[in-house]
Amino acid sequence: MVNRSLIQTIDANCRDCYKCVRSCPVKAIKVTGGHTEVFAELCIHDGRCVTVCPQKAKKVESSVETLKELLNSGRGLAASIAPSFLAAFEYRDPGQIVAALKKLGFSHVSETAEGAELVAREHWRLAKAGTLPLITSCCPVVVNLIEIYYPHLLKFLAPVISPMVAHGQILKKRYGQETKVIFIGPCYAKKGELFSREGAASIDLVLTFEELAEVLESAGIRLTELSPAGFDGPGACKAHLFPLPGGLAKTVSLSTDLLGREAITVDGLDEVSDFLHNFNENQDSLFFVELLACRGGCLSGPGLAGRNTFFRQREQLMDYSFHQSKQEKNPVITDPGFGLERSLSSRAVALPEISEEKIQEILSLTGKTRPEDELNCGACGYNTCRDKAKAEILGMAEVEMCIPFMRKRAESRANIICQMTPNAIIVVDSDLKILEVNPAMEGKFRCSQKTVAGKELSVVINPHFFEEALRTKEIVTGEITFSQYGITAWQAIFYVAHEDVVIGIFADITKEKQQIAKLAQVKAETLEKAQEVINKQMRVAQEIAGLLGETTAETKVLLTKLMGLIQKEEGKS
């Protein structure tokens, strides 16, 4: 079987309600960026996520266009229609559905119940021949469930092809291998069967009743206006009740009494999962076990599109079965000319071991540091907070899926301030284990909420002043330097009694301290430069004074000599 997702998500319609996660019995829904997608390796194709989505954001791979191409190709088409067709449409006579398919372009229309009788007999043969309890393998969802989640029970699962595959083989032999066989039924998982070796060899296309209704409407075909037509081929005698719980057992004439022990039937995926989970405990008392994923059997299939209530549909099916059993039938096929064996194998997904420490680390991201903090409300889609934490570790879920946490965070104005303030804030419990850090704390102290939540305060800063605030119940303030982070801050640390937490707020004053230091340095440098200028001026003044003194003396001598000469000349006169 190929692991391929049949179900896609329409992102534009997905509204982050997580209803698909809550509804998925195996939690095969991955949440990324608030939007969901089906994880193919874990999906069992039950289709519950499609039917519960209120926004129609999940869709199954459609076969409508492919069918239209086949109808226009002129090739021979054979329809294999599941017994639950009786509950899928509004009609006056079941033969009107056969007539509609013929008018649409099908060359041959037969009941899948024809193949179901072969499959039922093969199950009964194996049950009588074996020494182990036998689990029926007609429901593809059950087969997927066991192969992926309970592979240790594969030895109990009947290695028998499904009625759809068996009937496909019959039709290929009857009408030729070149004939295209289209199965029409209520099950999404049947589309997945096409990717198995046996399915690919006998079925060319799978169509749901919903898709058939769409094709008939686009072709303008109204069932109630058509004259009834009969099915091709020998038909079936007993297998018309296959869609109902106990239908397979009834086909081989096993007792389906509610209190009987020969055969038991379990319907509904939750019930089936619980049964398989406890299978080993009850193994010795089991013989023939019929498992159906849909509660009420195939009449509750996700692709049925029926308008009547389940009980009305059940009555329609039982009336038809009773009527058909009274009709003369051609001999039922005893030797089909092909094998009924199928291959079964484990498709279990190997998941990593998850430590308790890692779970606690994830829980702390949403403020769950104590067992009583775990609400287990299921709003995220997981039954418990621990299950959701494990999903986060596996990359299947996100922190933001915790609705109570997100609501508390969204409604808290204080939280908005904490998120936007440039001041670093850290909150610790009374054991000095970190509960929360804001973005400013993450940036300035090189840590993150994800990595430090739940750890000792000492991994980030010295807890001394927090211990003091916890002991004295008084606010601790003052300037503090964190040399390892290159930060100087003004701290305010205080105890909040009703929450039993200690909060530390650190206002980064590193730049201010640097500016003050720089200003002091500038002043010092200015004074030093001024003194240098003064000293230099004094030296210049002294030098000038010295020069002026020497010049004055020389001038005086010269002038004195000049005056003497002048006086001497005047005396001669």
C-alpha cells in the first residue's frame, strides 16, 4: 500500500478551529502556521476530518473529471455498485439507479455483493481451518488501522481481498481485461485501495455516491423519471446485508445474536480502536471478529450522501435483501478462477522516544509547570496537555493551539506591556525556576522562552537578589552590572504573594552610563588641553619677555652711544 494522502486542505477556508484534530481518531493532522494538513503516513482514510469541518476546508481527491473522461472515451465501462446504494438516493424503485448508470454511459452494471459472497465464504473457510481468532479484512479503514497502529495483530487479520477487489476481478474476467471497472460506494478509503497491488489490478476508478450524484445532476438525469432496469450478471443471494454490522457473519450463516459467542461485531472507529488495544486480553475468547470503522456500518459511510435517517436506510436495505432472497437466482460463483489472497504488511511509523524532561519543557511554554496546571480541556484537539506536548515535539502541533493559554495571554494588558516594553522582565516561581521571559529579556540576556522555561534562574543570571526579595518580601532596587552580557541596569525585584512568583525588571542604563563616562572623559580631556594651552602661553610669554628684555638693553646701549656722539659733535661746534 502506498502512503498517499487522499485528503487535502483548502488553506483559504481553514479557520484554525482544530475541529479536525479533535475528531481524528489517530491524530494524523499536522498543524503548521495555524493551518492543518493531513499527515499521509499516519492517515487511515476514515474521512472524519472531511465530514466534521464546518468551513469545508478538507476535501477528498475527486474522481468526477476522470469519470467524465472515461464516459467520453467510448470504451466499455463496468460499474460495481456497493449494496449501500439503496440508502444513497431518492428513488421509487432500486432499478432506477441501474437505469441511470446505463443512461450515463456504463455498458454493464453489477452489484458488488456478488464479490462479497466470495469474500465471506473465504473468511469462513479460514476461520474454520485456523487456530487463531480471525479478524475480517473487508473494511479498508480497519486494515489501515491495523497495518499502521497495530501491526502486531496482523497475524489475526484475514489475508483476503475486499469485496470491491474481488468483484473487480470478476468483471475483468467476465467482460475482458480492457474493460474499465468503476467501483461506486460510500467509502473514501476505497480510493486508497487503488494504490494496493490487488486494487490496481482489478479496479480502475473509485467513485463515491456523492460524486455519482454530482455527475448525474450535471448530466440532467433524474432517477424518479426513469424506467427501472435490472443488474447484469448472476447477482448475489445473501451478501446484500454486508453494509450492516454482522452482515458478513450473516452471509455465511453465522449467528449474529447479540449474546452469541460464535461471532462478534464491533462498529465505530473509537470502539474498534479500543477493541484492538485490548485484543490480547480477550484473545482466548474470540473466534470470528467482524470490524467496521463506521458506526452502523457502511450505511454511515462519509461518501454516502443519503438524506434519510440511518434507521430508514437500514429498513430499505433489509427489505431489498429479503426481496432478493425470494427471487430465483443463477448459481452463485463457486470457482472464480483467481486467488482471493491479499498482501498485508506493517506500515508502522517509527517515532522518536520522548523524554519526560522534554515534555515538561514544552508544557512550561504555556505556563504548565505543575500537574494542576494541566487542564486537559481538549480544545486543542488532543485529549490531554501531555498528548499535545508530545505532538509539538513531533512537529505535529503548535504552542498557539492551547486555547486557554492564548486567551489568557490575549486578554492580559499587562502581558502586552511586558511584550512591548524595552525593559527586560523575568518571572520565576518560589523555587527560582524560570516561568517566563519577555522579548526584551530574550534579546538583552541572550536567552529564549523555549530554552530557559522551567530551568533554574542561575542559568541566566545570579539569583542572589531574587533570593533576597523572596526572603524579605521587600522590593530590591539598585544599579547592577552584568559583565557577561555587557549590560548595566537599574533593577527592581519583587515578590507577588497571590501568584507566589518573583518578578525581576531590569531597565537597561548601559548607554546612559556610557554617556556619563564619556562626558567625564571629555571634561578631563578638556581640562588637560586647557592646562597645556596655558602652560604653552606662559612659556611663549616668558620667551617673548626674555627677547624683549634683551632687545631693550641693546637698544638702550645703542641710543646712549648715539646720544653721546651727538653731544660730542655739538660741543665741537
